[in-house]
Amino acid sequence: MAGLDLATAQAHLDQWIAADLAVASGQSYTIGGRSLTRANAAEIRKNIDYWNKWVQRLTRGGGLSVHLGVPND
């Protein structure tokens, strides 16, 4: 995702974790005009996983790695 930085990814992750906690206690939660309830638990989990992966990638320095090798004859 172009232009995504660690602070932005972490903010998204924090919001989805807050939604998960609210829904787990029987409340609803609103993100960007969408109201989430227990019925959205799978979607919440999917978004937590997605943003957690971005946070991990960006924490490691971008997520792209290059492995160089020397061919053996």
C-alpha cells in the first residue's frame, strides 16, 4: 500500500482492536460511519490480522527482503 507508514498502520490496528474489545463486551462500535456488532466479529478479526501484518512489516523496515546468492557450478 503506497504511502503507508508505521504510525498510520498502528492507528488502524488500534482502532480495530478497540472495536474487538467493545463488541466482545456486547457493545457496538463505529469506525468511519460503519456500526459494528457481534455479527461483524469475523470482519473485525480479518482487519486486525491485516493491520497487524502491516505493522510487523513496517516495524521490520518495509517488508521487502532481497536474498542474494552465489551460484555453484
